Amino acid sequence: MSQATDPVANLQTLIRCPSVTPQEGGALHALASMLAPMGFEVERMTFTEHGTPDIENLYARIGDGGPHLMFAGHTDVVPVGNEDAWTHAPFGADIVDGVMYGRGAVDMKGGIACFVAAVARHIEKHGAPAGSLSFLITGDEEGPAINGTAKLLQWAADKGERWDACILGEPTNPDTLGDMAKIGRRGSLTGVVTVIGTQGHVAYPHLADNPLRGMTQIAAALFDPPLDAGSDDFQPSNLEITTIDTGNTATNVIPARASAAFNIRFSDHWTVDSLKAEIERRIHAAAEAHGLRPDRASPIRFELEWKSPPSAVFLTRDDTLVSVVRSSIEAVTGRELELSTSGGTSDARYIKDYCPVVEFGLVGKTMHMVDECVDVADLETLTTIYERIIGDWFASRT
Ligand SMILES: [Zn+2]
């Protein structure tokens, strides 16, 4: 019989593995040791790519028929930072006054520990699931994410794996367990626009073209008007200019070039392509309407570079999955769940190309912080929620 039914013990085991990206730190080995005794077939693979660290990953499956529910996540954690600032050892998993401390407690070894416990309890009560369950776990979420979930999905799909739904166990709740699940994510697009001028002496501006004069016009056109007003499912799209640079250190020199980097988090009003077209239209319009000197004919010369890869916006439209997740969370916590698309990108952006995905995990308040921690009571509650999701999802599919 499996020993993995206790999420607290599972999490202590995982936290005590110092798996700071790209180190495996024993965490995937520990996870394999929890899953194999339950009957999972566990596979470990290392992905490599020139210029990035090699990364270990894990895929484990129990059952061979459908329907197939996947749990996805990562065992890697962000660095400790200033270890002296921690009041508890970052890889100690100490429990004090009902709170467990350690790097990865909520992001997201805690989510994995609870899902493992939920599966163990489900199997203990009901035997093997009425279909298949799998764990798709990477060690490269907090790093470059090159040798992680995207390759792992492709690797599994290439050998014939197909999934009907996925739960991603990232910490989604802002304050209290049961507050929020994520059913989609905004897209993300980054670009750099460079205005090309002519360097010269500030006292002889008729011999130079100041690129910053053009940049102010282009920056204004990027900011206004707003890209959209949002939608039922998404916040309004937002563009932020993150830096404007000339490389100029002299106060008596007009610089030759000025570059502005910007990032857009965008709603479902846009695709990557339509948004790129809108940004290009705005920059062209500003460039046509203005010059680099008061008396200088337009247009402004510029270059626009898109940074890759962009992230597409997505929304999960699987009523069964969403309603099972919602009803399970609300039944266990007694709270009203918000289905959100807020926040940054996550590995869900890769999973959504293979199957519908909903994200739900612990309370994220302390993620990436000194003294990252989780309420031990939350571990039990999340395990109960996951166990209910597993039971209800398979029941809804058969
Ligand atoms: Zn995470």
C-alpha cells in the first residue's frame, strides 16, 4: 500500500530536495518513489538544447484507456536569495504553529504533494481510476522553460499520449484557498522600436536629427488610445514601455539612435498577428506625421523588432472540466470561486494546445519570497479538493 496519502509528508520530502532550476536536486526521484508503488509507470527524461542547461523531467501514467486526466506542474524552485533573511531553513520544511516553511512550499511542490496524496487516496478507496491519470512534471518552469513542459508534451504526444483534460497546480489563490482558479491567460508580446537619427552637437541642431523627438511621438502613439476595454473573460489589454535608451552619456551630444522596449499583455480581442499589425500601424502613423526636427520633413526612420516567442491568449471552453473544478472547490471550501484569466503567463500556454487546462493550487502570497510558506491545513483542504475533482471528473466522463 502506498504511503503517499499524507500531503504534509509528501511536501516535506519534496522541499528537502534543493531543486533550484536547473538542478533536479532529488525532487523528481522522490516523486517517482511516491508514484511507482501506486502502480504508475514512471519515465524520466533529460532534454537538452545548445546554450541552455540540461533539464530532467518526469512523466508518469497509470491506466491505459480513456478518459485521461493529466496533472501538470514543476518541481524546480526559484533561488533562496539572501539565506540569512530566512527565519527557517529554506530546504528544511520546518512546521511551526501550523505553517510549513520552505522554498517551493506553494510554488509549487505543495500542489504536487497534494495531487499525489489525492491520487493515493482515490486509489486506496476505489482502486485504479476508470481511465488514465498522468503526471507531467518539469524541472524547467522557473528557468528558461526551453527544456521543460513544451518539449515534454511533444515527447509524450509523439509516443501516442493523448489527454482529455489537465489540472495545472500553480498557486492561483490570492488570499484564501478557494478564491480563484484560472481558466485562461492573457497573451504576451514584446517588441523593441528604434528611431534612427543623426548624431551631432546640441549647439548645432540643424546638423543633427534627434531621435528622441521622434521617440516621444511614437511612445505617445503606443500608449494611447487604449488597445481595448477588456471583455467578459479578460482584463483590458495593457502596453507598458519598459525602457527607452540612447546609450548617450554626454549632455552636449544629440544621440544617433533611441530604442524603446515594450511589453503588451493582451486580451482575447487580439491574436498575436492582429496585435502586431495594430502596433505597426500606430508606429507608422506617428512616423508619417512627424519629423526629427521642427523643420524637418517626415517620415521618421525607424526599425521594429519583435522578441520571440510571444504567448497567445487563450480561454478554456470545456464546460465539464470547469464545472467539475468549480463545484469541487466550492463544495469543499464553502467559498464562491472566481474563474480568472489574470496574472502572468504559465505553462498552461503550452498545455492548451493538447487539451483543456484549468489551473488551481495553493495560496500564492509568499511565492518567490523569503520564508515562503503554506498553512498545513491548506494542504489537507487542497488534497480533499483534488480528490473530489478526480472522482467527479471520471464520473462525468463515464
Ligand atoms: Zn510555479
